[in-house]
Amino acid sequence: MKILLLTPFLYSNRGNSTTAKRIASGLEQNGVDVTIFAYEEDAWNDEIDRQAKNCDLIHIIHFYRFSKWARKTNFQLNKPYIMTNGGTDVNLDLYNRGNRAEMLDILRNARAITVFTDDAKAKLCHAYSKMRLRIGVIKQSVWFPTSEENVDGLDLVPGGPAILLPSGLRAVKDVFFLMEEIVGLQKKYPNLQFLIAGMVLDENIYETLNQYIEKYSWIHFLENVPIENMVSLYKWAHIVLNTSISEGQSSAILEAMEMGCVVLARNNPGNASIIEDGVNGYLFNDGKEFLNKINVVLTEQEKAQRIIQNAKNFVQTNHHFEDEIKAFIKLYQDCLQKP
């Protein structure tokens, strides 16, 4: 079986890049011939064109980005294809009437559509209620490349507690949502270190972050951290945060849970699909609730350890790498057998 995997990003370290690398790695381990093309980063060329003509099926990541690219380049889908949501395409683009209309034909003609959560499936069904879309839920898994970590360039400052926010700098991620609370927390815990790691996608947010870094020596930023190096960040961190206004399903949360961090995440449907509050992590709606819950983590060590173990068990049971890959392979086979 030959698969052409089309992803918006592959080289910049973003969620869609991690998803594409993870799926490709798993497919290759199971004997599937995979070619990846990053349509937002690379130019179409003769070799990719040849692969597109020779593949059995095309797997496309991100509904709206791809539909926009295909329209701009006049790309013709002449092979069976499936679509996988990228997060913002369901949580943001669906609510923009123009974007929703632009995605219509791409989704309507897909052999199958996969989303990460039941909530995302419900949103798609509601948005396109008059269409019979073939939508299934395939949960993300946790995957790290087998190559050795390169920790030399990370320059991580030991902290107690060490708090990590893995997030690109863009509005939907709302990285300053808890800044006032974290500044107050540092006064109580003078050795606290707070690190944001992700891509600079909004220069205004980056400028504001630099102002915080200049004011507070314990606030740090690492840009464009490869997935290979994220293992070192999770080992450094005691607590991992997610402050996003909306999420599809955060691979960073799953990675942090697998690596033994306590996760505190903003209460939205994507995060709530992973975290059961007080069982395998914590959900918060505002800064006050966040402070109450992080104080429990920092003062009740036995409870924190139970949370960590429950989180590991949850990921290994519900988000196993082989389960995700086998689900995609079966879906490919089904799509190639049926019109």
C-alpha cells in the first residue's frame, strides 16, 4: 500500500508536524510505503507529482489549510483520500461561514474523515448537518522519535517547581492567561522557573513575552524545539500547563502525562477529552481555580504521585501508538475496498 501524506507543516515544530511524523513513522514500521509532502512549506515538484500519481490513497491533514492551498494551486485530487482534522479547522474555521463553505467540497468527497474526539465529531456533524459525512474518531497517541536526544542547546535552568507551557505564540493559545497568578506564585516559591516552548506565530505576542522575560529572570522562552528534544523538557518539568482557549486534542498534554508530569489545563472540550479533573490531571476555568489546584499539587505529594500514575495508565490504555496506527491502516483498507 502506497500512501501520500499531505500535511501543512513538517519542518516547523507544530502540532500538525508532530501528527504527520508520528503517523508516517508508524505506517513505515508496519510496512506501508509513505511519502510526506508539507504543502505550506514545500513547492510541488516532479517527484511529488510522480508519487501522487502512483499512490493508492492520499491522507490529508487539516481541512481548511488544505482546501485553501488546493484552491490556490488548482490541485486536483484524482485518488481516493481521507481527511484528518488539525484542531483549529474544527474549533475555529468551522465557525467562520466563509471558511466552512470553502471546506465543503473537500470534506464532501472524502472517503473518510477522522477527528481526535467525540466533541470534534459532534461539531462537524452539526456544521454539515445536511451532508452524510463519513466521520470517525481516531485518538492521537504518544510518540517520540527513536533518535537520541540532543540536550546540549537547551540550557534549562533547574527550578522548584519547574513549570512548562508547550505552546506556539498565537492568540488561541492565550499564553498570558495565567501570568499574573504565576508571578504571584513565584513570590511564594522563589526557585520557581517558568518556560514557554513553541513557535513564534504572532510577533506582538512575542514582543509582550520578551517584556516579561526582561522583567523576570525566571521566565524563559525556547523557540522551535524539535520533538526529539521535548523529552528533555518533560523530564525537566514538574508541571505542564495548557492555557488554550480551544484545543483539538493536545499532543503535548498526552506527552507530558506519559512522561510523568502533572498537567493543569484550561477547561475546554479538547482538554476535557483527556483530563478527568482530580484523577489524571486538573482542569481550571480561571486563575483562582488554577491557584487552588496547583497549590494542591505542590503541597500534597502523595496525591500528586497518584495523579501522575493515573495519567500514565490513561495514556497507555487510551492513546497507544500501535492502536492509532492500526486504526489508520484498517481505515485505508476499508476506503480502498469501498467506493
